[in-house]
Amino acid sequence: MNAPVKIDPLRTILGELPADEHERRSKLMAYRNAASAMIAQTQSDTARALAFLACDWIAPFLFDRAAPVAFLDRLTVLVSRLLKTAITAEEIDGLLQEAERYDH
């Protein structure tokens, strides 16, 4: 039986990358995947909007070879904060919905 082949989209599209740059782009890809999942699953409009914003920031730079590593670092910080805020917004919306159920 053949072993499954693991395809690395970053290396497939961009070719070989320095290890530090690959690590940063991989992290951004993981954030993009998490944001995409949140968009599909959340009931919170605010959380969804923040997750869309995270995706919008990541999309143009993930596979852009011209994006410097320092920029990718700052982008990672921004997107991380957006997703943390989205998670918090989702929790707050859940608490508000729960409170509304008890008020009626």
C-alpha cells in the first residue's frame, strides 16, 4: 500500500521558501482556515464580520512572494487579534441570547 502524499500548498505555489518564511505563511494559512470555519459556523454577525476581515487581510499576501517577513509578522499579529476578538464577540452574543431567553 502506498503512503499518503502530503501536499504543501505553499511550496506547490511559491516553490522553496526559507524555513522562517514558510513557518509564518503556514501560521497565516492556519488562521485563514480557522476564520473560514468561523464564518461558516458562527451564529454571531459580529464574529462573522471579524472573521471575514481576517480572511480579507490574509488573502492578498499569503501567496505573495513580495510580502517581506517583517510584514508577515505584523499581519499575523493583526489577524490573531481579529480572531480573538471574533471569539469574544461570539461568546458575548451567546450570553446576550441566553439572557434574552430568561427575560421572556
